Amino acid sequence: MRAAAVVPHRVAMLSVHSGPLAALGGRETGGMNVYVRELSRHLGQQGIAVDVYTRRQDPYLPTIVEFAPRVRVMYLHAGPAAPYEKHRAWHHLPEFVEEVQQFVARHGLRYEVLHSHYWLSGWVALQLRRTLHIPMVHMSHTLGYAKNAAAQQPWEQEPPRRLRVERVVLGRSDALIAESPASKHHMLQAYGVDPEKVQVIPGGVDTAVFRPQERQQARRALALDMDQPVLLFVGRLQPLKGIDTLLRAAQVVRQQYTSVQVLVVGGGVDVQDEHEAQELRRLQALCEALGLTPHVRFITAQPQEALARYYTAADVFVMPSHYESFGMVVLEAMACGTPVVASRVGGLASTVVHGQTGFLVPEGEWQTFAQAILRLLDAPSLHNAFAQASIRRAQAFTWPYIVARTVQLYRGLLHPDGPMSRPPTAVMPCPF
């Protein structure tokens, strides 16, 4: 009889370029930060110790920060202890690998699983797997080929190095997590990975934070008009997000609802990001050309508790992205009981149930977006039915469910016949 797989006692989580405690809304922060933080926190609640390794961006931070029971963040050196563009981290990865190895040896730590996030961390995990001889789980969060196919501006294109390294990381990982069926499809088609290694485990939502609340109360708190429709977008200011589609759709909606309000929440944290500033100017110019300037508010990124209030205050959440690997903000809106109109792309196509929790629309078709928004605004009974269905749908994405699936994956890797019972594969050479 074969021995049963065991649950790991300690997991090394790798999120090199941006840590789980970083402020949301900057160019290098977003849904991945929330995912790593919440996954780690809930694993800790299950009795599994988690150490999250990330690069130091502030010289005054302590090396170890405990932010939840059994969960710590380790700030180690990888280049300057200051914010810098994520792709620069590539040149400092060997330093980061050495820092992790020294930290593990100095503190006598023993991990059973490596869990890496994003391609940069994936390269680091490949190096550490060789010396620690433990299995490696990787989650890309976004995929370079899919992102490049949807890019709207040259500066949104991922560099060739990422595509090359990502292919190796995906090919050599012991297990892969895809956040949606679309992400798994991209892995198989663009990277040629073994389908047996890929598990679809979506992102989760904290229903203690994102929950149905009283809409009028939320609007009073945000100083919004109590009676006029509110359309909401949450995300970075990037052409890839398709915010111009929302604005053009809003101009059509305004022909029927003359005082419609549009809230664009996100951005504004990374004030040095010239691309974000350029996109903001472009969107403001479009608002002026469409006669929407008095109706549109650009709001800086908000903490999650405040975001829940915005979701609650909105009549419709609009996600017009050209690419989303999952779309965590859509799930947050649904958990608050706000119907969604979203592009039929990536993970959005499997999170939103068309005709039940919202509408899925071909990307960029602003007139169709407007029609879908108007259907919800014109029919309160339909809006209410979608709102209730959205709340129920979000319950399938709670963190305990996500963590249970992840622990099951870990257990499979720790089986006596798992990947570490076989000789290790070669790792990638140093990036220099």
C-alpha cells in the first residue's frame, strides 16, 4: 500500500517584484497582491505556515513582517531598496536567489513546497527547487503571449525575454495553477505545456469585506447623487483596460439618462508613471470631446473597505478590458450585488454568467456595451434578479474553497510518487 500524501507544514511563497502588503493601484500592484496576501492568510488559518519572499523597496522596513497568524513577509535585497519598474528586477534575480538561500540556512527553515507568482518569481523558484529539492507550484497571473495579443499601445507589449523565460518556467514547473479555463487554454496553445500539470483554481473574494450593503447609504458616504445612475470601473489606467469603450458607451447612455455618473477608480498611486499620466490625459480629452467631463470622475486607488462602498453605490459595474486573466474586481462587484457588463475575454467569460449575473459583450463594441447597460437600468426587476444571482455566484469563489483546492494540489505534489521522487530537471542559466 502506498503512503498517503501529507499536508505541508511550511510553504515558501515567492512574489519577487511586488509584495502582498504593497498599496493597491500602482503600476506594479493589483489583483496579484491581493491574491498572494489572501491565499497566504487563509493557508495560515489552516495551520500551514507561509513565508512570502519579496524584494525590499523601502530601506527602513524590517526584514520580517508578521501580518497574520503563521504568515510572514520577508523583505530581501534584489537591487536598490526603492521602487523601480518590474522588468528591471530580472537583472537582480541572482542576488535575490542568494538572499533567500542564505536566509533559509541562517534560520534553519525547512519548506515542503515552493509557490511562485509571476514569471520573475518562477525563475527564482526554479533555482531554489534545485538546492532545496522540494516541488514547485507556479501561477503566472498574466501570460505574456496573451497580453501582447491584446495590447493597445507598443509600451504595453511584454519584452521577448519574458516570453522565453515564461515558456521555460511553465514547462519545468511541477504543477501550474490557471485562474480560468481561458488561461489554461493559453498555456496549452501558446506554451505547449502538459495539460496534466495544470489545475484551474480561480481567484477568491473576501465576502466579509465585499458583501451586499445599503446602496443609498453608500451613495451618501461618497457624496453621489441619490437618484441618477452610476456606472463604475475599477482598475489601472491602461489602454489595455478599454476605459475609452466605457466612456463612449456612457455617452450613448446619457442620451436617455442625462445625469449619468461615471466613476473610474484606480491609478494615481504611482505618480511617476508617465504612461499612466499619458492615458489619463487621453481619457480626459475623450471626455471633453464626448461632452462627458461633468459626468466623469477619475478617483485614485482605494483600500478594499472603501472599494466595497463604491461597488455598492454603483448600478452597473463595467469591465471593458481587452485582456483579463481573471478579473478579481468583477468578482468583488458581484459579491456586493452589483450586476456586471464585461468584455467576453479571458477569465471574465467564465466568471460572469451571461444573462444571469450580467452581460458579456464583444471587446471594444461600445454601442453593444451601451445597450447592455441600458437593459439593466431600464428594468429594475431584471437588475434585482441579476444582483441576487451575482451574490450567489460569488459564494462559489470564497477563500476557504480556493484554499482547499490549493492544499489538495500541494498534497498531490507531496505524494511519495510525486515529482520530487524523480531526478530534478536542469534549471535555467543565470540571466547575465
